[in-house]
Amino acid sequence: VTKSDAIDKRVNTWERFKNPPVWKGEDLVDDFDFFWVEQYEVDSHLKIYLTAIDIWTKNKIFGSGIKSFRQDCKKLASHKVSRLCANHPHNYYLEILVETGILGLSVVLVMGLLFVFLIIKRFKYLNDKTLENLFFFAATISLILEAIPIRSTGSIFTTNNATYLILIASIIASHKKLLSSQNSTP
């Protein structure tokens, strides 16, 4: 086997990713086959979002269960041209809505609102130019950028994204403790 034969074999292996098949509405044998199907009418993230909404409508209150999007997507009775399956909905809010329902999303949004009030309350301390305030400001900006509802995200239940969000939130929450320890020292 020559070096060029090995390269040709690798190129042929990746050929399906360069020229993905077009889904024609036939039944799928494996959900992974559908991940690489290219559909040209609508943006792929929009298709995944529409699929998430379709899945959510089947169980609006409690959702379909954590990490169930992939299986539920595969179980859809009829795939529409404007739908696409993936491991997760690629949006934190849609993922929480689909997998935990309105109840779970309500809990997360209430916690988020309480956190927003905490951040607003602490902004009055930002006049002092201290390292703690700089960390608080940087963590707040980072949390806002990570939690923007309209952006495409990773899975909150299966990736390091939840760890990152909790770490940033803990930095923000610890700001009050830093301020109280700073004010108590002579």
C-alpha cells in the first residue's frame, strides 16, 4: 500500500461529509444517519429549533426528560422537510423547555431573575476600583454573553457549559462575601 493509496482511502472516508446526502422523507434506520443530511431550504439551527418545538408540544408541562431530545427526535412519526435531528436543540432555553417542560423552564427563569436582581443590587459597589469589583464586572459580562437567549449553544446537560455557568454564577454570588470581608478589615 503506497502513501497515495492511504491518502485516497482517507479522502473517500470523508466524502460523505463533504457532499452530504439529501433527505427525501424515507424512514431512517439510525438517527445518526440523519445528523449529516444536508437540507438546503432553511438554516440548520432553525430546523433544529423547530424540531425542538415539535417535541415540546407533545409534553408541555413536564417535558420529555433530560437528555431525551435525540431519542424523541428519532421517534417523530413524520419528518418534515424543515426539521433536523441532533443530540440537543443547540439552545439552552429550548433544551430546558423540551426536556423539563414549562415547569423546569419556570424554575430556571425564576432563579435567573433572582440572579439578575442580585447583580443589579451589587452594581452600586462598582464605583470602587478594586480587583474584586473587576472580577465581578468580568463575570457579569461573561454570564450575560453566555445566557443570551437567541444564540446557538451547546447542551447544558451534557457538556461543560453548565459547569462554566455555575462557576461564573458562583464568582458573582461570592462578590458580597468579598465586599463584607473587605469592609471588616481595618
